[in-house]
Amino acid sequence: MPNPPITNFVSESAPYATTCDRCGKTFDARVTEALVGDDHRWDLDAHCPHCDLAWCECAIEPATAGMRNAILAANGFTVLKVEKGSVTTASVMRAVRIACFLSLSEARSVADELVTSGRAGSLVEVEVLARLLRASGAVVSTWRRGEQGSE
Ligand SMILES: [Zn+2]
């Protein structure tokens, strides 16, 4: 498989507590959430410091809530905002439903959030949604929470 171009790749990593299958001790492995092309994936790289066992779990499906929390704790939130009037609410809702698998009413409230305060998530979550929104013609901006004003 050819490597995707670097601009098509975003990822965040974090320490993630894991139990070793061989010695049973707990240590911090490394969890990575990545968007590779259109593939939103989760990988775990583990190397037990107690018994030296190393393993890798690729394309974990679905990621646990703990994995997502670890990514957010280590990297913080990224905020995505849609410029009001740059695209119809229906288009925003369509993108939200594709990216987040939400019901119509949930998508509506997320769409509202996107044009008002902005929606926060992991870098990869935000990028998935941002790409769909840009494809529908929306003007979007993203920033790290805490790095731009206090809106
Ligand atoms: Zn071990």
C-alpha cells in the first residue's frame, strides 16, 4: 500500500494504561488516533518495561472511551467553527450526520453549535468533520482550545 501524502495525515498520541498479557503488570502503552486518507483509525503500541514483551494492536474497532479520554487529556481539545452564512444549515447537518452518526435532532443541535460557539473534539474528530464541511462549501476555522481568545 503506498503511503498517503503527508498533508492527508493527522494524528494525536497519548499514554494509555495497559495490562501486559504475559506478566500481568500495568504500564503506559501509547495510543494513537489517526486519520490516514479517509481511514479514521486507532492503534496501540505497547512495550512492557517489566518483561520486555512488545505488541501492537492496529485498527482497533471501536476505540474505548478511555482511549478517547487519553487523547484529549494529553493533547487538549480542538475547536471547529463554521462561518455563519457560508453554507446552509442543511449542508452542515448532512456533514455532521455522516461524520458523527447522529439522529436528525442531534445533528441539528451540533450544527447550531458549529456556527455559534464551535464544537470541540480531538484533532482527528475535528478534521473528519472539517473535511466534509469544506467539501460542501463551508468556510471553517479550527484552533486549539485555549489558544484563541475565549469565545
Ligand atoms: Zn510484561
